[in-house]
Amino acid sequence: MTRLGVILGTVRPNRLGASVAQWVVDKANTVEGVNADVIDIASFNMSLFAEPMPPAMATPQDPGGAKFSETVSSYDALIFVSPEYNHSIPGALKNAIDFLEPKALANKGVGFVGYSFSGGVRQVEHLRQILANFEATMVTQQVSLSLITDFENMSEFKPGAHHDNEVQDMVAAMVARTDALAPLR
């Protein structure tokens, strides 16, 4: 069984990401051998990253940051679900990533679901650059959702039919990489 964590990368009270993350979990759980859960960064109450040592050298002292790193580390594969803020990722997501110990993502399959007026592609590209430092094994498949066509009135998530198999295809690629790299973890 592959344990898949779906990281909800925004903390705003009126965020659209919770429905997107749940949709991803529901789709991922249809892939044989996958058990997916939402990891909501808002639930960890992380402070602004100001650790005396980088997580590569010492476990974070911030209780929320340490718990987030421990939680992410417990999964076999991860999907980041995030909106695009100002052509990049939300600050809260970058802050959460800064608390991760390298082992949290190393040699694990990682996928991306982005949403914005432009499908979230710019924030996904920034995430790919950030996560390369963790030796994460990122798949090329990604899900790009448009606020115009996949959200009714830009507020209610209603993905187009063309997205029906995208999550499952991405998850299958992630599981293949996760399984192949298991001996390295």
C-alpha cells in the first residue's frame, strides 16, 4: 500500500484549495494500492521560519514545523495542491517547506496540482525548483486547473470532464517512481 499525502498549500480562510485537495484525494484513492489523505498546512500552526539551524542539520524546534516535517516524512509519496499567488507559490507554503527535513521528500514520487487564471503553471515551476533541493522525484504529469473554466463563479470547484483521469495518471507515475526508489529511503 502506498501512503499518499496531499498537501494543501494555502491557509487563507476563504481558500478554494480544500475542495481541490479533497477531489485529488478522492481520485487518488481510486488507484489500486493507494491510500491518500489531506495534509493541511494550516492545521500545524507553524511560526515564521526562524530556526537556529537548517532542518538538514537539526530537527526544527518550532513544534508545528517539527510536526509538519514528521507528518510529511511518514508518507511514501506526496502531491502539492496550491494556488498561484503573484506568479509563484503562497508564502505559507514556502514557509512550511522550509521546515522540512531533507528525508521528508527524498526519493519519493511527487506530483503537483495548480490552480489560477493561468492554470497554476508558474507556481508549479517554482515548486519544482524548490523541491529539487530535497532530491524529490517529481513526475512530469501535473494537473492545471483554471479559475475561469474549473470553478463556477470562481468560487465553487467544478472541474471540467477533461480532468477526469489526470490525477489517476499522475498518481500511477508517482507510485511507479516511489516503488522503484524504495530501497534508497
